Amino acid sequence: MSNLGWLFYKDYFKGLDYTNLASEQNSQLIKEKVQTLITQTATFDSSEMLGNIHFKATTTYPGLILGSGNAHELPSIEGQAILGFSFDYTSGLPVIAGSSIKGVLRSAFKHREYIQELLNDEKIDVKALETEIFDNGDIFFDAVVVGAGTNLLGDDYLAPHKDALEDPIPLRFIKVMPNVTFRFDFELSDGILSKSEKETLFQKILSDLGLGAKTNVGYGKFSDFKAIAKTKEEIAKEEALKAEKEEERLSKLSPLDRIFDKYENNIPNIINAMQANEIEEVLFKELAEKIKTELVKKPKEWDKAKQKALKRKEYIQTILGE
């Protein structure tokens, strides 16, 4: 397969007679170039998935229009593709920009009741959720093609009526065909909603609103939303990264703070670990001083200690030689 982006934005303009753009020769050449483009077979994107949430969705009839605002038209040549298109520079495949995905999803948050209905929660703070998702670190990656039913690209026509008394002149453009599957990747965090709840919300919004141009006449709609399970390699990579971050966090704590962190600041559990020799004895005195400082703040654990609390107090006092 040739690089589709190169065919559309580079090869497309080669060989034309620029001294007479309206010539029949140019028209025939452009028609051939467009036909070559839409009949190309594709090798689909096998790049590593980015982020921690992934799902697939498939285009429906009549297809998907991407990058229509990009300049591409030449004057006076019949049969040309008049609208621009979005291709990944490296793979040459159609790509949905992460910024476009983010923009469509955020536009839904202008309608508070719509988001509440999708979440089945009339009390959720939609504005706070919008800020969490779009301003506080969630990442939206480009969506890439991972499969197609038949052809990847096709052509279609606009028929604008400049004059009600004249026949319209059909204008040709390129589109992604129906039954083309894209993979959507996100880096999401838990918060007001969990990562999985955000994933479900995104799928519902994209199913309703669509992506790309001319969604008001049916383009840009998707079906068959399916979550993609993480590979063993991805899981191992995430666990390794998580362990690395945890070790970095712990390295900034003192030995005593690390003990309190390990036992989630639960003093009875720390004392039990000391008595079971699960903590280095060399740390006992410093640890006992820190524990006493915490227990003194609670009268029932120190000044008025009874039963189990009294036994803990006496144990700490023994270590401190009181």
C-alpha cells in the first residue's frame, strides 16, 4: 500500500498542467489520481496502544469526513476532491485528532441535563466533572484505524444549489467508508467518576454526537463500541511503572514515616508488628516516642487508657523506660 497521505497531498498535484488548469488532460489525470487513492488496500495500524483506556468503534453509513477544513482544492478542475483530509504523517492512514475527540466530548458538557441523564445521576456536579476531565490531566490521544470491512476510503458528492433555477454541480470529496474500525486511546484517572465510568460516558457521547464534518446529515456516526482488554505486556508495564513511582514516593519518607505509611497510620497494628518482631528493633525507641506523641493526643488512648489501650500504653512506656 502506498502512503495515502502522500498520495493525497503530494502525488495528487504532480504532473498537472498549471498553465491551463481547466484542461481535459488535468481533469482526466485528477480523476485517475482520486481513483488510485480510493482503491488502495491498507495495512492497518499496529502501533502500541497509548494510555490506560482503549476501545474500538466502527463507522456507519454514509461514512466519516475528517480534516475537511484543510486546503486542497484547485480551481477549474473537474473531478477533483475538493475537501482536505486528515492522514497520519507516518502511517498515511486516516486519523482522528485527539484534540477533535476532546472538543466533541467537551461540547456535550454545555448541556448539564444531558450529562446527568447519561450518568443517571441528577445530583452530579457536571461543571466539576468537566473541569476534572478536561482541565486536570486526562489525556486524549489520536484515534487510529485498526480494521476495515472492504475499502478504507471512498468518494462522495456535495450538490450545492447556487441557483434554484439551475441544476447543481456535483462536487467530489473523499471520505472514510462505513465499516471502518478506529481505536480510541485515553489516559484517564479516577475521581468524581472512575476510569471505567468515564470510558462508558465517552462512548455514549460519541455514539450520540459523532465526529468529523457533516454529522448533521449522518456522517461521522459510530457503532459497535467495544472495550479493548490490556495485553499482558501492558499490564506488566503498568505494574512496573506503578512500583517505580511507589518506590520513589517511599524514598522521600523517613524510616519511621515509612512504617506508619506501611501500616496506614494504624497504631495498634504497628504495636502488634513490633511485638511480633516484624519491625527492626533498632527503630523501637524512636518509633515508641512517635507513637506516644500520637497517643497523648487522645485521652482514651493515654491519660484515661483502659484494657487494650492500657496494655499498648504500658508497652510503649516499657520501651521508653518510663
